Amino acid sequence: MSVRQLKDVAFIDLEASGLSARSWPIEVGWCFAGGSPKAMLIHPDEAWSLDDWNPAAEALHGIAYDDLMKEGVAADKVCERLNNALAGKLVFSDAPDWDGFWLYRLFQAAKKRQRFIVSDFSSIFRSAPPEDVDRYIAEAERVAPRTHRAIPDVLHMRALYELASPGL
């Protein structure tokens, strides 16, 4: 894979207020196969209810509602930055259904059109023998453990991608 192609492969992860049908995104992170990770806390939109804030989710990701109110970026600015970074790229998520749902909520709140498609990260491993996948997962957990925060989780995906795609 060429350097140009590496720049076209990205990984995205979202953290959320919970796992309900009305949950909303609170953090988004992304990185490219050959680049530095980026992340943004998301300021709660007025259409999102605090009733959908789950204390168990907060305990898992460690992001407090007050942090979002103080440090979060407005949905329209987050969407603009995501579109600018990811439009035309091959974007992978390890939870495309949930991340796709939260991206939908984010772009809906911003009244903007999402200009990138999120693909299932597991598709990278479809032709790999299961024992290789197990080895990749163990090694990626060692070098880039998942923490339920956006940057560590995209770095974990990138580590898995690099292990599964030797010679990049």
C-alpha cells in the first residue's frame, strides 16, 4: 500500500451518553494510518436530553457532563472538522452501528450532511486465520490498550490494522 493510500485510511471512535435509543455523542476521535490522532469533546446539543445521560457510561469512559459543558465543541464545528478530515477517505469503526448512530445524531443536530462513510473494521480480518487475529488483538492490546476513550481506541484500531497489514 502506498503512502498516498495510507493517508486515505482512517479510524473513528465515538463515546456516548449511554447505549439507549436516545443516547448522544460526547466525544469523537479519529486518526489516519500514518498520522496523529485527533479528538474533540462534544458540547451537548439543546435537543439532547440529560435524561439520556447514563451514570454507568460516565463511569466507563470517565467523561463528566460538566466537562462537556466547559470544554465541549458545538456540533456544527465538530461536523465541519470531521467532514474536512474524513471526506473521501476509507473510514473504519469497530462499532459501526453505534458510531454510525451517534454520527447521525451529531450531524442531525448540526443540520449538516455527513460527507464520509463508516465501514466495519472487522472486514480487515475476513481472510485472516483466526489464530492470527487472536495474536493481532493480544499485541494491539499490549501496545495500544482500549480504554473507552476516543484517542486510545482509535490508536488500538490503528495498531490492529498495522499488524494485519504487514509491509505498510
